Amino acid sequence: MNGIGYFIIDVYIDIACECIVNPFFFFSKSVKPQVGKSHQFEFSIRIAKPQDLKSISEILTNSFHSREGIMSYVYPFLRLSIYEDLRNRIRSKDEHYSCIVAMVVKDTKSTEDLSAIEGQDLVGTVEISVRSRQQNVVLSLQQNGLLPLDPWQLDDFEYAYLSNLAIDADYRRLGIAQQLLNFCEHKVLEWGFCDLYLHVLENNHSARRLYYKAGYRLQEVEWTFSSILFGQPRRLLLRKSFSGKV
């Protein structure tokens, strides 16, 4: 049996184990009270723990995938796929990878150490990592017509990259995304990088406003076959430089 076969078996074993431990994984949905915008909350930002995986995967799936129509049947499998991918990344123990979460603290009088409070609601997440552009790979893709020529992509260098920023729908517009971005930026500086990159779809206007307000600026517009032939939104590569920070 080849490596792919063993991988598929491992995935099915993981699914079976998850269903045994939590038979409602496919069907459960977190129920949170609706949050009035006048309510004031404090938020604790920290590195994700293994026990956060289920909540993170649900926030990511809700943020990036629809539950309407036929997608309601696919949704549980999408969530499980996201769960498995995220668990593998966290298990990798890569020193230049972090999954970060935001926890809402409803009672800020009980302790001054917000990060020590247990039982908080997980309401936001983001990931940062270090990626590498290998010139030979990009050129090979370009020669096969799979990737448009992009001068930035031809540079062979390592760079800090932000992905999967998502906030629970009930807790948006409360400043959580900005707090997560701030945490990521300080982490990237600790890693020794002076820039942070991310992608956003050109039709995601709310996210673009958030990033622009936070200091991210357009680096490249990426064209793909789907955007040219089918009118799909292009991906915009944004960059924020910290060269002026100590």
C-alpha cells in the first residue's frame, strides 16, 4: 500500500475516534447568547490549546463556508476536514507557527490575569507561519500555465504570513480582530521578521477595510484562470512593514 493509502486510513481512523469520543461532532452547534453592541467585554488573547480545536474549526467553517441549501449537508464534513488540518498543523510543533485565539471574558473583576481564566468563550482565531518561495517551483508552475507571472513570487526568501483570521459572528465589530492582528505582529517581530503578508479576496470589502486601517497595503494583485475565465474574485496580497518599530 502506498503512502496515500495509509494517509486515507489514518484520516478514517481519526474520524472514527472523534465520533466515538464525541458522537455529536457532526451535528453539534455551539449556542451563544446574542451580543448587544452596547455590552462591554474584555478579551484574552493567547496561543491555542488542543482542547480549542473543535471551537476553532467551527468558527472557521462558519466564517468561510455557507450552511444554506445543499451546503448544509456538506458542512459537517468541511468542519471535520478543517479540524483535521488544524490539528496536524498544531501537532507539527513548528517553532515558526502559531494558532492564536481570542477568549471573551465576561467577568473582569474576578482576576487581573485574564489569560488564567478558564471556561471562557472562544470567539476568534488567526494563524501565523513562515513560508518560503522556491523559485524553481514557481517557474515550473509558470511553464505549465498554472500560475501567472508574479515578480514577487520569483523571489526566493522566507516571509511571515497571516491566514485564517475569523471572528464569531456574534462578536464582530468589537475590536477582536485588531487585537489578534496586534498579537500576530508582535509575535512576528519576536521571530525576527520586519514584514507580515496576507491574502484577501478583492470582493471582501469589510476585511479589506480592516487590514487597510491596520496598516496593510497592496503588494500584488494575483490573477488566476478562475478570475480570468469565470469572473471569480482575484486574490490581493497585502503587506505591512514593521521596519520602523523597535
